[in-house]
Amino acid sequence: MEQPERPKWLRGFLKAFFFVHVFAVVVFTMPQPPPAVSSGILAPRGSDILLKFNEDWLNPGPVRQYMYSFGVWQSWDMFAPNPSNRDVWGDAEIQYADGTVKTWQYPRIKEMGLFQKFAKERYRKYFERANLEQYGYFWPDLCQWIANQNNPDPKNPPQLVRLWRHLKITPPTVTFQEFIKGNRDKSPVNDGPYSNDLLFEYEVDVNRL
Amino acid sequence: MKQTLSYADNWFFGQTRPEAIGLLRAMCGFYATVNLLLLSLDFKNFFGEKSFFTQEGMTRWLTYPANKLYPGTSHEITLPFSLPRFTLIPAGSSDAWITFIYVVTIGCAILFMLGWRSRVTGILLAIGLTSLHLRTPVIIHAGDTLLRLFIIYLALGQSSAAYSLDRWIEARKGVAQRLVSIWPQRMIQFQIAICYLMTAWWKWTGSTWVDGTATWYSSQLHEFDRFPAPAFLNNQPFVGITTYGTLLVEVALGTLVFYRPWRKWVLLSGVALHSYIEYSFNIPFFATTIVGGYVAFYYGDEVADWIIRFRKRWLKKGTLSSDAAPEI
């Protein structure tokens, strides 16, 4: 059974909406130009001309307001422009009122069973950002939350939380072009130790426990 | 010329049988329900007042000026009005209110899956998901984003015209099945194609996707570990083959998928790519959502035939009867 014909104005509106939306999604998700082009040090060439024009004139205008305001914001830069070479996880030291110190493991996907990995992935997603210095403003809330997770005895509350990052940088391997030219080296064995970096020391807010 | 325009108009905005969009709705409703149920396991940690990401953090994260175009540039424009991000969970919301929004959202997800008034339940589900995503944007992954977008597009269409409670009630009243507008389904197609094309473009702006070493680096991120992959895949030439193969499949999924004779093979290559990623990487909901979205590349009569074939083979009933349906 065919639908009754829509009014002409509605058909026109739907068509305009369709193409404007697709255009907005393309503009919003387009890659950024290389940093040197973006900052004006290098003149854009090739596809960078389009990327630079998008960055300056299309993306930050009405398109971005539309994408944010109507719940259709998105980005498709998974493992891009390069997969991270930072294998990272975290833990914390909690110092209690009586002076005892306990180490607490922030949810670590590698150590979990199959269902747990599936259910707890969001903790990894969060720490992917929280371990970076540029997101240092996350750390007080994160440490306060850690204190709340580790407060079994109200008579002996946590007083201090030290947030640690454990990081291993992946070494480079043979490129495909080098392999074609005859380099048959295997990828390096990547089982070196993780670093121990103190990210933040936080005095627990007892009123938020 | 007129004929071409008419064909294009019909391709974008014609009518089709509703089985494809109905199946997409049921699938997205199911994924949304499971996704929301999983969130309940850590609800307080993600959304509560004592969350690791407080509402002050949220406000700081969502700092894009709502009344400015081209902010921070020489051509900045200040608008006489604000266009804030639409959310039901503004800063200062109580735990009770956030819990209420969550419960209503999961209720809508179940009703949307079952196909009861899917325009209303779909729009409410989209608003609920958007609000939860904006409450704690730092835990939102690509699977969440894709699901939210699919649900918005499905809510705009008549997605409960098949495989739904609404259709079951109509059929009992003797109402014939109707055709539906195809443009929301086309929107999902374009969304998927843009997703693949843009990710391939982003990758091509990096160095490791160009020199054929990208999959070596991703394989060393052990917080993504699910099942172990064979060790030989971490050496050349396999690192190069999987790196360039990923790019090729992504570009094909953004372009050649629209060429009908190649559609099946392009989509199967996408299934193979995502199956490998799903096996070795712990990235919940992304593969299932985007591969499920491949249904959008099929017409309603094709999907109806799959279902009838399935019923014939496994339930021993039904006949292929959809040939009479007009094809767009």
C-alpha cells in the first residue's frame, strides 16, 4: 500500500534537510590539516587546501553549532591519524588516617575476564584521556572517587591519594617499504617494563567521602 | 536529464517496503537496551554525584561557546541568541533526576525494540541517550555514538511498519502493510559510508598507515586485548598487508558499496574486517552496531526474503512472496 503524497512544502523541506545534514556530517568529521599547515607555518598543498578551508570557514561556523545542538556530533578518528604507541594503565596509593598505605588497581582491562572486559571498557576509555597531563583537571575528581571506593572504615578514612601512571612506549618496527627493499628483521620483542609516573597527589576532601 | 533527476529523486526519496528499516529498528533497540543495562552496573561511578567525572568536569569539558560562530578566529561572530547543547541533565542535576532519565530511556529502548509508537519512543530514546552521553562524554565510545545516530535517523522514519507491535496490531485489524519513505534508510547508508571514508582519510594523514606499520602499534595496546592473535601477524609483510587492507576495505565501504553488483562482496569484506577486530580487540558495540547497520544497504523486499528463507529452512513455514513488491 503506497503512502499518500506529502504536501509539496514538506517534500521540499525533507530534501533540503537530507542534503544539508549529509553536508554537515562531512564537514564536521573531516580530518584536520597537519599542524604546520593549521598554524600557518606551511602553505597548504593538495588536499590540505580543502582541509584548511574546512578548518577555517566551514567547520567552526553554523555546522558545528548544528551538530552540537541537535545531538548529532561525532568523530571517526579511531586509531587515526596514528594508533597510539602508549600502552598505559593506572593505579593509586591510598594513605589512611592511621598511616597505613594501600595500593589500589584502577580497572585494568588486560587483567579481566571476557564479560568484565566488555562491561568495564568505559574505564579504559576514561583513563586513555585521564592519564594525559592536558587533562590534569580530571585528577582531583578521580582521586576523590578513588578515596570513596576505598573507604571501608569511617573511623580510619583515606587522607591522601597518589595517582600513578604506568606507561610503555611501543618501539617502531620495519616499514612495509623497507621489507620490500629486503629488510627481513622481525618486529622487536616488546616486553620491557612499564614506567612509574606519579601523576598527582591529592589531599582527600573528607566532606565528600 | 529529466529522467535522471527523476530516478535520483526516487532513489533518495521514494518509497520501499518497511522490512529493512523495521529490522534496523529492532536491532538498534536491542543494542540500546543491552548497552544501557551494562551502564547500570557502574551507574554511580559514571553518572552519580560521587562519579569520577563530576558535573563541574562536565561543564568544563563542554565549553564550546553556544552563542558564537567561528570562535577565536578573526571572523568571530556573536549571535544574539544561544544554541546550547540539548540535554535533560544540565549541571546541578540530582542523582534522583539522572536515575529517572535513565529509567525512562531504558523503557523507551525496550518499546523502540518492540516497535511500539517508534517515532515517539525513538525520539525520547534519542533525547535520553544524548543527555546521558553529554553527562559523561569522556566514557562514550564510537559504538555509543553510532547507535545514537542510527536511533535519531530511525526515529525520523516509519520504522515500526514492520517487525513491530504496531504492525502486529494493524495486521489483526486487517490493515495492509504499507510502503515507507526510504530517505531515513539512505541517511543511515550515508552515515556509514562517511564514517568509513573519514576514518580512512584521517588515517592517511598519519605516518604509520602510510608506511605500513599501523597494525603493529595497535596490537601492542594491551588494554584492548581480547583473544590472542597469531604472532606472525605482528611481523612484515603481514603488518603491511593488514594495514593497507584495512584502508582498502574502509574506502570500499565508503564508495563501492553503493554499486549494487559489488555490494555483497564489499559488505562481506567489512564483516571480515570487523570480525577480526572483534576477535582481537575489546571494543564493545562498535562492530555489532556498524555491521548490523549494513542491513540499510538492502531493500525491504530483500530483507523480507531473507526472513522468509530463514523461516522456511529453520521453522519449516512461509513462502517467498515478496516479488510483487515494487523495487526502488
